[in-house]
Amino acid sequence: MSPPSEPATFDHESLDGARFVDTGLRGARFVRSSLAGAVMRGVDASGVDIDDPWLIESGEPLLVNGVDVTSFVDAELDRRFPGRADRRAGDPASLRTAWTAVEQTWQSTVARVSSMPPDTADISVDGEWSFAETIRHLVMATDMWLGRAILELDNPYHPIGKPNAEYESDGHDASVFASGTPPYPDVLDVRAERMTMVRDFIAGATPDLLAETRRNPWAPEHAETVLSCLHTILEEEWEHHRYAVRDLDAIAQRSA
């Protein structure tokens, strides 16, 4: 008996404009792939799981049977995650409220992890980042958007941070980040320091400071306001919290 064939893998390939007719994609997995503008007609989409962190920000509709579901998705996420709706706060007082909600939410989630089996923080679900890796990435995101962009520090990155896949592929030097798996308590300590940095910065923010411009750390030729940099930090916090909770739920179901 011949061994089962491996599923086809398209890695860094462009299939823009391709047509799939009477094609089976059951169980296919699309990671860091663009499906923008894709048109699906007469498809069986039962059980499809779509995760698009840019769904609302793109300004483009997501049509399901002719119905734009973006506003429904956004409202439901706000309902599930109290405080998320404040991620676009526009003045210092509202930003302080928004950040307090972020800190309280993560505090509860970290406490949940501590109540689960000891190795929970290092478990990966379906190849996604573990909880500890997610926390490390948020350290890196804070360093990028607060340290690098807003504060304009030359060397803002803590080695414990974890860059995303695009960081190195876009020509950035990833050697500043430590390899291996640092101890989880160390991760939490650095994360607490970074959250305090954001809290302290927002505490002293003024409308004039929020309106100042900075260079986008991903594309220095583009300008960002200090406020838009803080919005990116808040977006990162809420999106990665959503991922973390999703995977913690999966881990809890496995052990139930």
C-alpha cells in the first residue's frame, strides 16, 4: 500500500486571479495569505473559520450571501471583550480608561493561566503562538510602537520580545531577540515593565503631544501621529488577547 500523499503546499507563491472550479479545499489552511477581493459562488462554507484582524480597519465589506457582516462582527467582539470598544479613544482621559481596561483584562487572563496545568503557557494550539509567545510578542510590539516610534529610542527592543514573521522578511535585524524559550516568570516580569511604560506615558499625555507626528517604524517614510501609534498598541493588545483566549479555551476543552 502506498503511503498517503502529503497535502499540496503553496509557500510564498502568488495565486492571484486563480480560478478554482469544482475544487476541494476542505480542511485547507491559509496562513498570512491575502484573500482580499476573493469571490466565492455556490460554495459550501460550513464550518469555515476566518480570522481577519484588519476586517474593520480595511473599510471594505465582508459579504456573506450579500450581507455585509463587518459591523456585526465588530459589535459582537465588543460585547465579548468589555473595554475593546475604547481602543480608538481620542483624548488623554479616554486613553487612560482604555489602557486600564487592557491591563485589567490581561491580569484576569494571566490569572486564568496560573490556575491551569503548569505547562499551559507553553502549549501551542494548531501551530499558533503559545500564551508565553503571545506575551513576548506584545513586549516587542510595545517596544516598536512606544519605544521606537513614539519615544524614538535607538535601541528599544528587549531581547525577550518575539517578532512576527514579517519582521525579518522585511529586512529588519532579528538578532536582537533571544532564541530559545525564556522562563515564563521572566516573560511576565518584562511584560509588566512594558505595560507600566505605556501607562506612565498615557498618564502624562496631552492633546498637543497626541497630535505630534512620528515616523512609522515599519515604513519610516510615512508619518504617524502619536495618537495613531497608541491606537496600534491598543489594537495589538485586543487582537492578541482574542487569540490567547481562543487557544486557552481549546486547551481547557482538551483537558475537560
